[in-house]
Amino acid sequence: MIARLWRGVTLASKADDYFAYLQKTGLQDFRATPGNQGVYVFRRFNEETAEFLLVSLWDAVESIKKFAGDEHEKARYYSEDKDYLFEMTPFVEHYEILLKR
């Protein structure tokens, strides 16, 4: 199994709106892709910002490519993301999961 990690930063005042937007876009697309085993959204507030960390779980790299395409190391963005995020990480990280409950 592979974990895919992505980070983005929005203003703290937009954090709830951004999470609602995520639920309508990216999170639905994650779940609809064959081979996706779930996605977790973490949020951390700083003084005026909110950092989001998304961890999606996948059967294999081939499953990730179904979601992100051949350049699966790049982050996948939607056009409205620019309305929320002022820090858009261009790449994602992938980790092999070695221990599972």
C-alpha cells in the first residue's frame, strides 16, 4: 500500500470554506478512483493561516496514476484552488506503508 501526502496553506478565515470545497472536489475524486483505500484530512491552525495535510491511501502506484496521471509526483489542482490557497505545494510525497493494523 502507498500513502500519498500533499500540503497546502490557506488563510485561517478561509479554512472552513476550503474544507467544504475539498469535500465537493478532491475528496470525492479520491474516493471514486479504483484502488483508493481512503483519505485523511489534517488541519493545523497557525497565527493567521491554516495548513492542510491530505494523506490518501492507495493499493499501488498504478492506482495513484488513475487519479493523478502519469506525472503522479505532481500535485493535482482544480481551478478554484487558487481562490483558497496561497501556498500550493507543486509536488506530493509517496511513502510505502510497511505496517498495517
